[in-house]
Amino acid sequence: MFNLIKKDFAILSKTKSDLLELLFMPFILLIILGFSLGNVFMSEFSIDTFKVGLVNEQTTAKSLDRFEADLQEDGLPAPAIAELLTAAEESDPEKALTRLLQDESLEELMETQNFDSEKAAEEAIASEEIRSYIRIPENFSYNAWKSLYLNEENGAELILNTQSDGITGNILQSVVNSFIGQYNVESSIAIATQGEAEVSTDSSEYGEVVQLSVEEPINAFQYYTIGMGVMFALFTAPSLATRAFKEKEQHVFGRMMLSGMRPLTYLVSKFISGTSITFVQLITLFTLSTVVFGTFADKELGFWIALLTLTASYALFVGSLTSILTSVSLYSNNSSTVGFFGSFVSVFAFLGGSFTPVDQFSEALKKVGNWTPNGAAMTSYLQLLQGFSLQEVFPLMSRIITLTVIALVVSVWIFPKRRLE
Amino acid sequence: MLEVKNLKKTFKKTVAVEDVDLYIEEGESVGLLGPNGAGKSTTISMISTLLPPTKGTIKYKGKDVLKNPDELRPILGVVPQDIAIYGELSAYANMKFFGKIYGLSGSQLEKKIQEILELVGLSDRQKDVVDTYSGGMKRRINIAVALMHNPEFLIMDEPTVGIDPQSRNYILNMVKRLNGEKGITILYTSHYMEEVEKLCDRVYIMDHGRIIASGTKEELKNILSNEETIVIEVAERKQAFTDLLVSQKGINQVAEEENNYQLIVSKGDQLLGEIFEQARQTNVKIKSIHIQTPTLEDVFLHLTGRKLRD
């Protein structure tokens, strides 16, 4: 087995056309596309810090006094009142929101500017100083406590006024929605467990949407390193399958079978060769791109581990594609299937987003693209670059793994074991 | 040693080989002679266990090799008609690869590579890439690879196709030595009659997928014991002259090639006078006439009405 794989590597290293296609072409295209489309990508993916107005009409002490008066009026015993007031102070929604808006994790995205009144904030919008503001009404915390602890009133109301219908408006909306959702859930849990589970005061826990909205921007070199990598990796499969067909045509395969080798050993060797060559091909491209353009230079060890894991799973898919194309060409005694697939690689690459981000496609085309193995790999790589963890990209990776298993099973099933014995 | 009975192979509706019976004794050199498309390569693909027959049996030392190919494969070396090696690699790398898949390693492998390279006369070019070799050198390395595991039985499928006379001679002498000195049993297919005559003890003649004659060279030539061959060289062949020769009583077969006519005639018939007269009538200028003893080529012409290279 090792000899067969070593032989495939040796032949590849001696075949200039294949080397050019599999190793140098993606790098050359990456240079061309990276330089020519660099600016387009930067403008599409980077978000400038934006200002958000905050109009706080509430005084917490007043709200607490009013809440205490209500509790006394309800005739609650003094210890219970003291306990509720402590809990209310600790779970003050106004404090939680102001803490969140000043949190470090949001600093890169937004800057909060305080306004004395709603009128002042409206004027700031009119003068385009800000595009959105959040108003905390006078009885915001009081209403929230009444609703949470006494099950009275209709709950607190938070007012968001935004003139932006773009990405900044969406981000702000997401931050507020996430805050409200998280606050409600945690407060409800705290009440249901009678204070044993406390409401979180850590602003970083208020919403994963906040985490999503600080995705790192992707530049053109990063995008096309991935795009060209996943596309040209697909060419490895027809290249090796064509060689396998040639081996049969020229009776080299027959020679191997006469040595006592089992046909399935040969098929497995093609799977391993396809996987190994693709892995080396992708890692070479990533390394070269990082050395020349600093593509992944600032990434941490965790990113590289995730990158290697994803690359390995995509390489396994290309290996299984190699084995299925080998099986089909040997079974049909015809290399046209391999040629047919080879001519479709560009279509797969387009659908998978190797040339243009799939965000620009229609929803239907986007879905199709993400179901192509190269598209799934591409999106996974991009998500890793944006700071997602390997666990988060696993659903997409699992598509690649599923397709790998299917391709392997089919290739073994159709491989002409009997005829070539 | 090897016995083939009633072998048949069909590809869809085309019958490629039918009713082939042959046997090979240990240490023999047997020829399978026939024109292109006669079914020789299909027959040896079946004998070498790479292509299952539609019908028939192949037994090696009494054991069915179709059911148990591993009975034959370890002692079998096959030289395919195609150059079945990796042109991108050197001769040395090819031999190392095939030696390893046959289980050779270390000093044993190295020793074997050098021994075979010496035998085929390629020691000094062993590190060169095969694609840079001449046709004759490629043929020699093609044979070398088949010898890496010391086969007792060597099947060679037209191993001299498309090479220069010098390389061809080298290969023929090498095959003779493999059979004579090393005792390797050889099944040699060719459409070159002179190769089979030089190398083989016994010959099977194939045409249209069937064995049409077999025996020692003498036995086959005895088929023509009552006939002889007249070869006429003319300045230019003419259809009218051909027609007259075909209709001439006593001429059994007429074959044409370039400026030659090859006639199989009944021994003792005095036909030269008639032939000269027919040439005069059709304005054909005869440059020379030879009367020769039959060759295997003549036997094939007699049996099929065609020349081997038609």
C-alpha cells in the first residue's frame, strides 16, 4: 500500500502539468484575484465604529423607593420586603443595559453617547451626529420589577429609535433584543428557583448576537486563498482517476494484480493518495499565502488546529471522490466520466463561492452552494476565519463527512472486483 | 504444465476467441502466430488470469487457475504489448516499485535490479527517465520488469512491435537465452513469422479467434509438402495480371505485397512458361523469380489465403 501511495507522489512530482495545475495555478489566481478585488472585499466586510445615543430618564433610587412603597402597601412582612429589594437592586435592568453598552466587547463596534433628553437625541439624529438612540423611560426598572416579582403591570418598555436600515441598525436591534431575551430568561429562572439561581450581572452573558456581530473582517487574500484552495483541490480527484485509467489501459494495473495484490488494495491506495495529495496541496497553499501575504499570520494556535482538522476532512472528501471516479472509469472502461467531472469543477467552484461570495446569490442558489462539498468547506473555512470555533462549524463539516462516507461506500460497491481478479 | 481447453471469449455479441485448445510443457518455447486481430492478446490475457473466459478451462499442473489464480500468478511473468511501466519514472524506480510489490526488499531487491538491468543491457541508463528512452530500450525495460520475481513461465505479447532491427535482434537473443539458459517456459505471440521460427519449438497458428493449425515447425511446413512457393518481383503490379494468376490452374494461392506476388503452387507443375506469357499479355515487367521451400508464412497463406501482415 505504502509503495502505491509513494509511487503516486513520485509521478505527481515528475509531471509538470499536474504540478502546475494543482500547486501553482491556485497561487497564481489567488495573487491576481487578491490584488484586483482587494478593495471590494475590504469595503464589504469591514464595519466602522458607530455612535449610539442613550437617553436615561430613570433614577434607580426613585424606582426602588416606589417599589418598596408598593411592597409595603401589599402588606408583605419586613424580611420579605428587604429580600425582594436586594434582589431587585441586583437585577436592575437599567444598570445591566448601561453596563452592556459600555462593555469592552462592543467597543470595536459602537460608541455610546449620553443625552439629557429625548429631544437632544432627536436633534443629534437630525444633524446626523448619531443614527440611533436607546431611551430608558422613567419607570423602566420599576415596571420590570413589578412584572417580574409581583406579576403586575405589563412589563418594562425600552425604546429604540434608529434611522439606519443597514447593518449598524441590525446590529443595534440584535444587541437590544438579545439583552431583553436574556434578561427575561434569567430573571424568570431566578424567580422560579426563589433566588437560588441569581440573575447574571455579567454583561458579556447578555447575548451571543453580540459575539456574532464582532466577526473579524475577511480580506480578499484570505477569501481567495480558501476559494482557490478548495477549487483546485477538486482537480486532484480527476487527475488521479485519469492516471488510474491509464494504468489499466497500459496494463500496469494488470501487472500489479499479477503480483497478488487485491483490487481493493489498489482502490484504497487511490483514496489515501487523493487524501494525502490534497492535504499537502492545501497546506502548501495556506503556508505560501501566509508567508507571502501574511494571510493567516496573526492567527492563534486554536485557529491552526481547527484549520488542519477542517483541511483533513475536506482532503478525505477529495480522496473519496478520487476513489469513486477511479471506480467509475474502471467499471465503465471509459475515462469520459472523469473528463466530464473535470469540466464541472468550475461550476462546483462557482456554486461553492470560490469566485464570488455566496451572500450575493439568491437564497436557493446559496443553499445549493452550501450543499456542494467545496461550498460547505469554503463556508466552514470562512467561519473559522471570522472567529467561529470548530464546534460551531461542525454542522457544515458533517455534510462533508457524510458525502465522504457515501462516496466511499459507492466506490467500493461499483469497483469491478471480479472482472479484474 | 499448462493446459487450455475449449477456451471462448465473447465481448457483447462479438466472439473474440473460440474453441482454443493448447498445452505447454515445462521448459518449452511455444509460439502463438497470427495476424493483428486474430485473438492472440485476448487468449493470453485469459491464460494470464487477467481476463475471465466466457467458457473453457485453464489448468496449471492440473489445478484450475480460473478458480484459484494464485496457483499461477506467483510463477508467471507477463510482458504486455503496451509499455506497461511508468514513463515519468526512471528504469531503476520502475524496477524498484514492481520488485517491492512482489515482496522484494533491501539488498535482495537491489541485487535483482542490477542483475536484470545487466541482462537487458540498460545498466548505464538505469537512472534516466523511461520517457527519454528509444522504442527498443522501452521494450527491454518492459521485459525487465516482468523478470523481477524470477518467473518460471513467461508470456510475451508481441514484445518487438515497432522497434528497429538491432533492438529486435537483441530482444530475440535475450528471449532465447531466457529459455535456453535459465529454463524459463515461454509463450510468445507475434505476427512476425521469422521471430516465431527462430524462437519456438512448437507453434499455434490463430486466425479469426480460432487455432487453425498447430505443431512443430517441421510438422506445420509438412502441410505444404506437396506445394512450393514462387515469389515474383515485378516493376509494377497490375490487376489484370493478378486476375490471370488467380485463374491459372495449379496456382493454389496468390498474395500481393508491394511489387511482389507470392504464389503457392503444386509441386512439379511447370508453370513458369504460363506465368511469363501472362506477364507479356498484361504488359507486366518481371524483374526476378524465386522458387523457395515453404516457410510458416507460406503455411499461413495456404491456410487462410492471406499474408500474416494483411
